[in-house]
Amino acid sequence: MRWIPATPPTATVDALVRELGIPRLQAHLLAARGITEPGEARAFLAPSLRAFPDPFTMPDMDRAAARLARAVQEGERILVWGDYDVDGITATVLLLSFLEDCGAGADFYLPHREDDGYGMNLPRALKAVEDGVRLVVTVDCGTANHSEVEHLASAGVDVIVTDHHALQGAAPPALAFLNPQRDDAPAAFRPLAGVGVAFLLVAAARRVLDPGGGRTPPLTSYLDVVALGTIADMVPLQGVNRSLVFHGLRGWERPARPGLAALKRVAGVEDRGLDSGAIAFTIGPRLNAAGRLDTARRSVDLLRTPSFGEGLAMARELDRLNTERKTLEAAIFAQALDQVAARHGTATPGVVVVAGEGWPRGVLGIVASRLAARYHRPALALGLDQEGSASGSGRSIRGFHLVRALEGTRDLLDRFGGHAMAAGLTLPAARLDALRERLQAALAATLSPEDLEPCLAVDVELTLDTLDASSVQAVEALAPFGAGNPEPLFLSRGVPVLARQNVGRDPVHLKLVLDGGGGRRLEAIAFHRAGEVLSAGDRVDLVYVPEVRTFRGVRSLRLRVEDLRGSAP
């Protein structure tokens, strides 16, 4: 990969040090990621919910909040229509929790990934009418469901759509359409996940139902699930999302929800608070596994259970499903790699399009994500059914807006939706070659060859002898990390290697002992790099994240290596 070190202006770094009184390294890291104004830097380092934008500035919010409040006050039947991923699951739990706290009951419905597909569907809409539902609130879906919304409206059922997916033409004919991707929505709300949009509705409705704030729990009591859904949906952890996650993570140290506490125990992270990375890689996948291989209702039930013991049984079942998911995903990923090799040989593909019979939709998003990461190309992974249809998921790379590209192939598709980096789609299998060609042409017209080279954006270059625990503190001040705010990367060149060892299962990881200067020895770990041709006495250039690791009560500095190469003579 190409390494691209950041070179923020010295004057900018000096100004941040002077105005904020922060260490120079921290100021450099802020400036390296474009945070250059002192006021902006203060807000980034200490996100405040008091600066959260007024939810009523979202178009249609006045109608949505008033209608939801009336339904609560008049005891109307309410249906929360969610989605099967963690974003949709947490948004469903958020809205149900709020309605219960207001003394109202509500039913909920989550589509089955294989049987129903994404979003609303007409059979369940008809059932809602039969059941006497008077208000439907969608979460993390609904933008593309014009016919279902129209049917409900014609039957006298009001619909509030809360969603964050890109619009495809006109807005759905709902009573209220809350979506930050609307052209008239405030830019501050643009990065929100589906659960973030649902949180806006909760905040606004609470203001109508409980203006004094004395009869319902504070809004902060819901931020644990808001943070979970926001992290899991990989939306940028900037602006409003950063505030929601920063404060929501505090609720993960001692979770108030028994189901979350049970899930922490089963995931092996019971004894600590969780950062965004741990939630993304330990909690999120287990909750997602239910919707991938079974029904997402399992995850909603876990997050809502009042019993820790019941939660443990539920969490263990999700853990089992997650293990099954990983096995299935690995098998399909191997088949996908074989398809790419058969089509492209050793050449790097353009847009990656793979399809297989019997590939379940539940794992195809992960497979597409792994393909996009491996080849640094947009990737689609699709399952083929016996009716000649192909359905699945796509993942993109920076600079290539996947849904806009799919809009240019609309005539080939039966259905599609999503956002810049991820999408779902369905089309006749006979059109796959045409789709591949169109997307390849769109890629060539959008990105240059240099854009298609994988690269690492390096935040700071320094020598190892200047690295210490304060460097880690400077990094930790920029947390929470995730999409839009990755962990800062450090670069050190010409580092002497004192020893090397292959470690882990098989073993596949590379452990180095490095000369840290002044007689200090530093340990470094490079995951899945055991094949590096490297010996004691060599010098290496490293891109890494410094971290403090505690082992048997002893804290030590360690480097987590993201990339390395032999130093130039």
C-alpha cells in the first residue's frame, strides 16, 4: 500500500497548542484529520449533548412528534416496523422503550431477511390494517416503500417514516418523512444512522408529551442502544454521531439493560467498559447473527428482557448463531475468491461481482465487505435462486458512491437501495454480466488509477525514541474511533529488528522485538504477516497504532502494526 503522511501546517498546529493548551502531538493529530479551528477542536475533544441540534429543525418533525404523541395519549395501536440489522434492531428497541416509558404499548415487526427481504412488504401492511393499527412508525427503512405506505394511507393508517437511506426519486407518501438525506434536511443530521433518526423522533415526541421532563427517563438513558446501532452501521463518527457515541459508551461499563450485561459476559468482555472497536467486533456481530441466519426478533427480545438469566440463554444462542455464521461466511468467501481468480486470473479486477447458488443473503454483506477490502474495489456478492433471480449486497470504496452508480443501472434491476458505501439489490441473474460492465464503466469514469491504489493515511511520522505512554494518551483523546474517524496511524522508519517470532494459531501472526532507542525494547505485533521475510538485524519501516497493553497486571507499550516494509539502504 502507498503511505501518505499528513503534513498539517506548522502554524495551525502551533495555534491549537496555544489556544487549547494541549500537547503538540495531540494538536498535530487533530490538524492531520482536518480539525484546524480551536472551537472545532474543543467540541471534538469534549463532545457535548447540549450542542446537539434541535430535532424540530428536521423537516416534518413537528407533524411526526405531534402524531406520535396523540397516538400515545389516545391509546391507539402503534406498530414499529424495523429492520433485521443492528441499526434497525436498536432503533426498534429505542422506540419501544420510549413508548413503554410513556405508558404506551406497541407492537413491532422485523422482516425476515430470506422470506421478506429489506424494508416494508404488502402482506404485513395488510395484516397491520386487519389488526386495527392506526399508526405505523418505520425505523431504518421505508424510504423506497412508496406502494406499501400508500396502501396503508388509503386504509386510514398514518405512517411516519424514519430512515437514513438515499432517496430514489420522490419521497414516500407518508404523513411524515424523517430522513437526513432529504435535500432540505440540516447538514448536521446528514451522517445519522437509522437509530440516530429514531432518536430525533424520541427527543421531539418527549418534548411534546413531557415538556417538563419529570415523568419520563432522561434521553441519556437511551444512548446505550443509540451508540450500539450507530457504531454497528459504520456511519461516520463525526458531529452528532460522535456526541451520541461518546456519551452512549458510558452506559456500557455497567449496562442497565440485563440483556446487554448478559451479552458482555458471553462475549468475554464483562469486566470492562467497551470502546467502539470492541462493540463493532464483539457485540455487533452477535446481534447481527440472528437476522443473518434466523430472525432478528431474537436480538430485540434480548435487548428488552428484564431478566439477566433469560438474557444469558438468549446471548448464548446468538453466540452459537455467530459461530455458525463465521463458518458459512468463510466457505462462501473461498468460493468467491475462486470465481474472481477464474475470471481475472492474477490481474486485479475492476468491480467485483460474484454469485452463487444457495448463498444465503445473511452473510453476503460481510462477503462483499471482505472482497472490497481485499481488492480495494467495489464488490457485489449475490445469491442465485431457482427462479433465476440474483439478490445480495454490495460494498464500496472511498470515492465511489454505490447507490448513485446503481441508479445508472436502474433498467437492469428489480430493486435496490442503500447509501454511498453499502447497498442491497435484486435483479435477474441473466443480467449480471451487463451489470458488471455498466458498473465497471462507472468506476472508470469516476476514479483515476491512483484512486484505485490501496493507501494508508498516516497521521504523524516520528522516531521510536520519542514514543511513550503520553503518545497513547494523545491517541485516546480522539476516541471513539470508527468510520470517518479512524485510529491515528504513526510512521517510524529505519527501526532495528532485535528478534522475530511467528505466533498464534498455525501460527499466522508476526511478533517483533524492536530497538526503541536508549536501550528500550518495544514489542510489535503484525497480524496475518507471519510470511514476512525478515530477520534480527534488519531495519524496517512501520505504520502502526501505539497502545498500552496490560498482561498479568503489568502495563507496557506495544505497537499494533498495520503495514511494514524493509527500510531503504
